[in-house]
Amino acid sequence: MRKLFLITCLLGLFGVSASAQKFALIDMEYILSNIPAYERANEQLNQLSRRWQSEVEALDEEAKTLYKNYQNEAMFLSESQKKEREDAIVNKEKEAADLKKKYFGPEGELFKKRQSLMEPIQDEIYNAVKGIAQTKGFQLILDRSSDNGIIFASPAIDISNEVLTKLGYSK
């Protein structure tokens, strides 16, 4: 009897504390797609990426051309000329790899540029979400676009449009 009373009390306390929590959802992809600055930053990054990729591909192509020429002329070259051509090919391939790393590596130029363009937008969104959470008393706000664990969520708890309004982009 005493155990039953204790279990009932614990379940009652759990029920009270669980119902007191407020949750909301946002759709970050939706929010970002409605912010013109994000679209402009994305386009700028795509242009840079294409330009840098063409630079890397040009160096790769030069290395391939050097190699083809070497293969065609190898039997007519002296050992010192062969060594010289092989070194030139290796240097050109290394130059292409270094340039690729410089632009596209984990700490490369594209990463730095993306960070400098996107961080202010993300900070602005975070501050808007935080402001709404504090104003409305939300303890937890989930991003439905990045969480595959959400199977269903009521549209009533999606505050994405409120975030856009707070940022000055009426929907």
C-alpha cells in the first residue's frame, strides 16, 4: 500500500513537471530560404567555389598535359631530361593539390569565407529564437529540418514565421 502511494506521488509529480514545459519547433531551412542576405551569401560562395575549382582544374590539366607529353617523348629523352620532366610533373601535381587544400581544405579559404558570411546571419537567427523563447517561456526549441527523429509535429508549435517576423522578414 505504501509503495503504491509512493509510485502514485512520483507519477503525479512527473506529470506536473512534464506538462509545465513548453516546446516549439523551427524549420531552419525555411527561415534561411526567406532571408535574402543568406541567398546572396550562398550565391557569392558558389561563385567563389566555381572560380577556385576552375583554377585547380587548370593546374590538374597542365599536369596531365605534361605527363602525356612526357610519355610521348620519353624514349627520346636522356636520363637527366626524364628526371627533369618527372620533377616538373610532380611539382605541378603538388601545386594543384596545395591549391585545392588552400581553397577547399578544412581551414581553407572557402571555409573562412562561409564562416564570415554565414555566422552573422546565424547569430541573428539565434538571437531572434532566444528572444521568442524567453518571451513565450519555451524551454526547448528544436530544428525540424535537421532532426530526423521528429516523425510528426503539430504546425501549431512551429514558430518559424515568428522568427522571420522578428528578423524583419514578414511572412
